[in-house]
Amino acid sequence: MTSSSHPSTDRGKAVVTARNADLSGWISDEETRIEFLRWTKFKHIVPHKYLNLDLFEKEGFHFQEWIETQGLSTLVQMKGDWYPDLVRVFYNNMRNIDGVLHSRVKGVNVHIDNDVWFQLAGLKAEGLFSHLRYSETNRWLKKKDVYSNWLRPVQDRMTTEDVFLLYAIKNDVPTNWVEVIKDHMIDAGTKHARHLPYVVFISKILTLQGVDVSGEKKCSCNCSNVINRNTLNSIGLGKTTKGWCFKDEENMVQSSRSTPALNEDRTNFVPETNFERFVVEKLRRLEQKIDALHEKENKNDSPTEDSSEESSEEDSLEIF
């Protein structure tokens, strides 16, 4: 969450303590200060979010068990104050040296090594690099597995890394989350990146390693930062007698109970949920591909090698 000039009593607003901006107090080197000013206006602090896993357990969810198995419970429940200006300075000066992240903030050398990862986030630098394409667990992952087991609406724009990590979480693949988050932070520190994540985690590191935060702009967690029932409702989930489900799917189930049996000869179908719309689109594309293959076969009187190559490509993950 970015800082706000509104009073701290405003609902959903961060509690802010301001200071007069003095770059010389953050960055001692003049050339580095100029570089900082050049790109920092394009950078945005990612709003901090955290979970209350006990709440989701009471609501009947099971994903928190996957989170615990992966050792992510401390990280996803982390809350506290953060210092947006100092976080920007941290990313501006961050360097990766032999796998250890180094930075310099207000004259203090800051580092994030394996001990820091474990002390603050409970993460160990061990396990597979599940977020990378060449990881052993991802070499044989096919699109049909993704569609059948981790299907999400197209508008969610899941990246290849998202798919790999979701596969690892749901299949209890021991993952090196230190490397996952470290790579994400390194990417965020590049000049062309636009978002700066992990603000609370970084702020805890700064205070732990002796950076003077007195007088700095400070934001504090409140009700807008926690992922709870209101968050579930905002993304279209609703609680029913059988648990939580998407509201459009609930309406479809209720309407199906009072709808007479459909005519078996009926061919018109109107998708009602995101899942159905996605499946209809995939079937349409598949039908077009089959028609094209039949047309090609009729012209050549026999299947060609291109057909098998095309099928092989279709089963890969290159579209993500």
C-alpha cells in the first residue's frame, strides 16, 4: 500500500508518519542519487497483503495445508510497518553477489543471506527450482495437465512461472522458495520493472540490520491489507450450505435443479461460467484444427509428418 496524506482514522488508509525528503540522508553518492530520481517515479510499491490461515481453515478451505507443507506459513501471514521511501532505496542499490542480496540504505550495508531468510521468513534455501522451465519437475509437464488440474480464466494471465509453482504447491514438490523470491526481487530491481514487492519483509530486514527509520515515512497494516471474507466476496465467491463457490456456478446449480430435462437433440449451448466459456473456446479451436487436418489429409491422401510435429507443439507449454 502506498502512503497517504489522509488522517489515520480513515478506514482502509495506512497510518503515515512523514519526513522532509532528503536524498542525501538516504543515498550518499551523488551519481546514485541522480539515477534514483530518474527511475523511482516510475516505480510503484506493491500493496502489502497477508493471510490469516486459521480463518480459512475454519471456513473449510484446504489450500492452507499446501502452504504449510511448502514452509510458507510465516511469509504469507507476515504483517507490520513498512517504509516506502527506504524500500525504494533498497531496490535502487540492490546487487546480487554470489547468491546473497546486498544493498546500502542510509549508510548501512544491508544483506539478505540464508540466515536472514530463515530468521524472518522461516524459509530454507533447499529444494527444487520449481519456478524454472528446465526444473526436473517441469520437463514432462504438459498443457493437458494444466487445463485439467489448474484451469484458470484466461483474463487472469497466469505466467509460465505461475503454472510451474502452482503445480509444485498442489503436488507437494519441495521447492526452494528462497530462490523463487530472490529471483522476483532481482527482477523488480531492474530499471525497467515497475513494481516493488515484499515491502514488509524488506522493512523488517532494514530495522533488524540497524537502519535508522526514525522520522521516515511509515505505513502500517490495517483491515485493507488482510485477505479475508470480504476479499473472497470481492472476487465473486459466496458461502453456501456446501461451502464456498463462485456465485455464477452456484446460480447455475440452483437453476439446473428446477429446469426440465433437456432435449437430447438440442445443440445450442450458452456457457454460463468462466470454466464453461473456456472449455467451449478450446473445443471450438480443436474442431477447427481437426477440420484443417482432415482437409490436408484429403489433399495428400495420407497424414504428413507436419501433423505429428504440430501435435507435439500443441502439447508443449510454449503458449504461456
